[in-house]
Amino acid sequence: MNVEKIMNDLQKKHPGEVEYLQAVREVLESIEEVYNENPQFESAGIIERLVEPDRILTFKVPWTDDNGKVHVNLGYRVQYNNAIGPYKGGLRFHPSVNLSILKFLGFEQIFKNSLTTLPMGGGKGGSDFDPKGKSNAEVMRFCQSFMLELWKLIGPETDVPAGDIGVGGREIGFLYGMYRKLARENTGVLTGKGLNWGGSLIRPEATGFGNVYFAQEMLKTKGESFKGKTVCISGFGNVAWGAAIKVNELGGKVVTISGPDGYIYDPEGISGEKIDYMLELRASNQDIVKPYSFEFGVEFHAGKTPWEVKCDIALPCATQNELRKEDAEKLIKNGCICVSEGANMPSTPEAVEIFLKNKILFGPGKAANAGGVGTSGLEMTQNSMKLNWTSEEVDAKLHHIMVSIHEACVKHGKDETGFVDYVKGANIAGFLKVANSMVDQGII
């Protein structure tokens, strides 16, 4: 495999799709050696078939605001690869959504889902619609219009969307209600559903819980734990909320959360009612964290990210490419020993290079944040069996999934010195399962 040739060809075919090309390069560089050791992959054209989605649906989404004005947004569903199970991946509603971002997320999802050990393929979707500042009725009308196109493509054994940025319990409810009306059936076609109609306990917290569980396993390899550690978290949505809960349970102290407007520094620690207040911030639909500083009398740093704060452990849980080279350098300088990605690809390639060069514990998103889709898989299982597990049962199964992912990363990422490159380990482990499945099933 010639990585540079493949990347040059992709850049010509997909110019300007920066996030997608970044994600593909990272995977190809990690798997190059194992790919070349398996000539059956080359003869089956595995890479050429993996880097392109099976199909992309793009559609317009017309909707009417509360004043009767008609708006039109773009909707997408990228079905990437279903060699090991139905397409599975979230829907993102955000003004930044474009095809490059959805292709990067869908491509990452293939390997993330493979790592969970559950039978799920990779996909992603969404729209450039912005739920912020919209009324419930406007969001409902948009979701119903979006589902009018999407429902023809999805199903419990075909493609199972979930939530992502801008798509929480409210949006999943509106989407599912429209799907149920159109398809005339109650099935597990969406995950992240309400508990009254097929949802799973701890699903909202699961990505954050899983991220902390993965970090815990990494820390164990160095004889460390969360107990007594200072933790910086970015974001303030479900992932950051779940991570903050679990860090506190394990004896750590969370001192930051952040939003598009800046970050909060709370040296006393974010716990108890302060974590509950994170839910109020999210529910306000304003996408800002500054009100926390008024509520609890702490520092707010406008327009900045929290990586300048001294910490032992960093959990980036906001969005892609939020943690840059200079941020990584600050974290290293301040003695950070572990970075575990709660968001999808939140660290730039330059930042990742610094973490690996300094041989600190670094958990890439496709492994460290797989607890969310892992628990979505558990929700699908509960739907298929027509039953509900307790929160303790779901949490135990989630913990087991994250331990298994960590073991797979160590198996494929440990070098002769004992250092574990979790990026390489995650990519190889996820790739091998999908690639071997594609070989087994022939050239289709």
C-alpha cells in the first residue's frame, strides 16, 4: 500500500474535504504494515472499497418557522460500510455540518463500531440546521420533514441512526414519532430513545462514562488511577456531563468545562449540584457556559479553551480539532499524564504527534469514546429482546466493552519497549475485523 499515492488520488477526487482526508490518512498510516503483511487485502481492493462510502443521500429539508416563513436546509445520510452489521452512527444538527465532516465521522464510525465487539457497521448523517434558538414546535417541524426523506433508508436491520451534536432526546423523540407514523411499526430503528418508549438507562451518560473507563484502564498500565487527580474537561453536553459524574465517582476532581464562548475554571471542583447545573445549561439551548460563573462565583475565560489549566488528566469532549499543537505543548509542560478523547477527533494531527512523542497515555476517540455507540448497541439488543436492563446491568456491560477495547488496543499497539500507541492499536484492531469480514464475503 502506497499511502501517499492513495491520499493524492483522494485529494483529487474530493478536494477541500479536509476532515475526511485527515481521518483517512491517520488510519492508513497506522495500518500500512499489517495491510502489507496480508496480500489478500490488496487483491480484494479493501482500502479502495473502505475509503469510499457505500452510498450518500443528500436531500433538501423544507420547514416552516413559527411566523409562517419557509426555510430550506440540507440533509444527509452517509452509509459507509455494513460488513459486520447494519449501518450505525449519529445524526448531527449544526450549522457547520457538511459532507466532509459527515464522511470523516462515518469513516471513524466503521472502526469504532468494530472495536465495540458488537455487530454494527459505520454510518453518519445530519443537517446544517441549527436547533439553537428554535422553539420546540420549529424543531419538531424540522425533524418531521427530515424524517420524510430519511425513513426510506433506515430500519432496525439496515441502518440505525442515533443522536450527536444538536440531536438529543427531544430531537430523537420527534424523529422517532414521524418514523413510527410513516413505517407503521415500533422498532429499534433509532437509539437514544426515551425510557418510556424503548430507550436504555444511562445512554445519555454512556459516552462520558466509557471515556473515563478507558482512561482508567490506560492509567492502570502505569499503576495510576483517578483518585486525587485534577481533570480538565472541555464541552458541557452529555459527554462532558457523563465524564464529570464518573470522574467524581472514581475520586478525581473536575476543574473545567467549556463552550463556544470560553471555559469555566472551578478550582474547588465540579461536583454535586454543579454537575446538575450542567444539565440546566444544556437545556437552556443557548450553547454557552458563562452563566456557570455567575451561579457559582468562579472564573470564566472568554474565547479560550481549558488546556492552559494545570491538570493531570485531560478529557476533550467538545468537537473535532479543538485541541491544537500549542494546547498539547501546554498540557505536557504542565505535567499532564493522560489524554482521553471523549469527542470525535478533537486533537489535531500535530497535537497527537506531540502526545505520542512524549509517550504520555493518549486514547484516540474511536476507542476512548466508543462507549456511546456501545451502549446504543446494548439499546438495540434490549429492543430486539423486548426487555429493559437495569442501569447497573447496562453500566457493567459498558465497562466490559471498554475493557475489551483497551485490551485490543494494547494487543496491536504495544511496541518492543512496552509503550502502547493506542492510535495504532485502535486502528489495526478495528480494521482487521472489518477487512477480514469483507474478504470472507467476496467482492461486492
